[in-house]
Amino acid sequence: MKLKERVLIAVMTGLVLLTVVLVLDVEMHITNPGHPQPPAHARVQYAFRQRHLQKTSNGSREALLAAAASGQLNAINDDPAQPPPLREISQAHAHQPPDPYTDLQKLVFKVENLSKKNRRRRKHWNPTLGELLGLDLRENATLWDNFHLSISRDELYPAEDPTVGRLLQHVVGMPIAHISQKEGGTQIKLIIEFADGGHALFKPMRFPREQETLKNHFYFTDFERHNAEIAAYHLDKLLGFRRAVPTVGRNVNITRELYALAQGDLLKTFFISPDNNLCFHGKCSYYCDTAHAICGSPDMIEGSFAIFLPGKEAAPRKVWRHPWRRGYHKRRKAQWEVDDEYCELVKEVHPYNEGRRLLDLMDMAVLDFLMGNMDRHHYETFKMFGNYSAPLHLDHGRGFGKAFHDEISILAPIYQCCLIRHSTLTTLLRFQNGPQRLSDAMRVSMGADPLNPILWEPHMRALDRRVNIILQIVRECINKAVDPLHVVINDFH
């Protein structure tokens, strides 16, 4: 065969192969519209991100953001930090009627009846600090004394006691006598001393209620929100826990009530901004500089006032590391985020191997998930109540930061242990089925606060959505349990 003929055959063969490739490519685009094959360099970048981001500990689940917003929860990965229910169940569409969870209601009723039959005939002992300290409330006792001495082993204040409401009203109008910056912490907080000798912790407003957490901020570097502290107190009360410090909002005149009383290093941080507003920034680990100053308008600013608990000399407290503490690192994960059997380890460790404490952590997870708080690294209890003391719900400034994202990993204690308190489940079912939804109850409860409205409306809708998510996870735990009575526990708290 001549050279000319061989060249011609090679050219024809190449044209045929090129035609076949083009036909196949067109067919692929027709059968898979909107899903073009990424170039090779894109695949390499994705593999790099997947390999390195799996080490991060911020627990963000962007896929769940879209799922929660559309009313559906679907499986996105096999991460142990994700609950098994998210791999198997889906939430009803928003236009469909809410699930009444009749199966959970029947179980709650069954547990309640069994508890009535088996309950020992003895009165539940719930001593107060006043009783243990041997101090009686006198007729001339202050509101501060009434609050402190009425703190009990189960709660910071009784359900029907008007003392807390009166004390919060008192704080709103009481003149400020002295201020100082609280030591420690990542952001500025001021200790306020009132004219009558009472104390409160002041967190100033940083930005509007509708401003959400910056997408590139880890939970441990996020701004704190004054309104989150106020909302957390009301949410904790509505859930029946009453373990969060009573907190109220107040408008503060920076000139008369802060600048005039400031001293030392704090005083040096006050300045007038280019917009002629009075600002200050204090000294702390994060955001305490001129670029992140707290500014008035021109010298008025909102803030949250959290009532001080009794001094640690009179009522010492013990600090506990939270078993489901996140890894406060940009890349490392905590053990519970990579170990499906982590709860079994927790159950073997004091004080979670007996008593109420493990169920208390389930309650804490419910509270944190409802407000989106990922910053639960430690908690405290009163030493004099021993290991049967309810944990205190403190420091909620990083809650209510994402209205459209539901951070499912906050519920890890519940879906890893498959455990929830009977009273907590009963409360969630009541808010799920009405007559009053959780968002409506929050509007009523927060309505009397001087800074109302406290929450941006999308956060209110998120509360109802998250109640439904918790109930779904509990249902899945019950469905896979050998005995559902090992999931829902009635310990009479």
C-alpha cells in the first residue's frame, strides 16, 4: 500500500473516531441535563477540600440548610456526628398539616401511667439554698435575697413565684452605681453594680437582630448577641427547665451610666466615632479594638442584664467539662463526632453513670438546638446540692445566629444515647400540637421585655421547625429500640 493511501486511511479513521466522541457527548448532555462533567482540575480541588474539611469541627451542614428550609430532611453522608434518622426519614412538606405524633403521645401516656404505679410513696426532696445555709427569708429581705435563697436543687426559681418578675422590673429602673469589666471570656462584658447593692452582667448590643452569623466564622469566634441571652431565658422557662439565669433588656445611656463610671483601662477605650457616636471596646480576647467597638446612637445602646447568682463564697459552684464539647480547633474533631458508640463511654463515667445528670444533658441539648447554640463547652452545678443538682444553663450569647440553618449535630447527646426525659418530651409534644405553638408562647413571654421584639421573625419560625425535628429523632430512636421504655424516662424532674 502506498504512503499516500495509508495517510488517507489514517485521516478517515480519525474523523470517524471524532464523530463517535461528539455523538456520545451530545447524548450525555441530553440524558443528563444540568449536570456537566467537571474538568479534571475541579475534581482534584473537590478531593482536596473533602479530605481536609472532614477534619473541621464546626459541625456545619450546608446541605441540611436547604433541606430544613424546604421542609425535608434527607441523608447527606455517613458522618457519625449526623443522627441515623437523617439517613432514613423525611419531614413533611410545609404545606401539609403538622404531624401530631400520636405514636409518641401514646408512649408518653404509657410511661406516665407506669410511673404512677411504680413510684415510691415519698415526697421528692428539693431543698433550697436558704434551707441548706440555715437562712430564713425575713419580712424585710430584698428581692436579691429572695431570689438567691429560693434557688433549689432542681431549679433557679419556682414556676409560680413572682419574685423573678419583680426583680427584673427592678433591674430595668434601678440606677447604676459602679461598673467594671468582667475578667476572662472572649468578648466584652461589664459587671454592673446597682444602687441597692445588687449585681448583673451586662452584654451590649453589637448589631441588628436580623444580622446572622458570618458564614466564615467558626462558632468559637462568632459575635455574642445580647438578645440571645434574653430569648434564652424565656425559652428555658417555657420548656419548664428554669435553669437559665433570669435576664432582661434595658436601654443604657453610655455617657451617664457607663463613661461617667468607667475607670482605669476601660475608661481609656472610650472614644467618639467619625459619625459622632460614643463608643468603647474594653479589653478581651476577640473583637476588643477600635474596628469592633460598641457604639451608641449617639450615646444610647441596648443591652442584656443577667441577674448575678449568689457569690461563690456563700454558694460555691463546680465546673464540669461537657462530654459533647466540640473541638475548639479549625480542623480537629471531638471524639463524639467520629465515634457512633461514644454515648456508651459516657454512661460509664461519673456522674453520668447514675442519677439525673445524663437526662439533664438531654434537656440541655434540646435547649441549645432550639436556639442554635453550638458553644456549650462547660456547665456548672452548685456544690452543696451534690451530684443530684440540676446543671445551670449559662452563657447563651452565641445562640440565635442562624435562622435558616438547623445544626443537627447539637442533638448528638439525644440521637447517640437515644434518651429523653418524659417531661421534656411531653412539653415538646404540647408545643407541636398546640393550642399554642412554641413561637407563639415566646412572643407572649418576651412581649413584656423593654426591648421587645427580642428575636427576628425567621428565628421564631425556626423554633417551631426545630421542635418537629427533635420529635422526628425521638421517634426514630423509639422505632429502633428493643424497649421504647428505655428511651423515654420519667425520673419525676
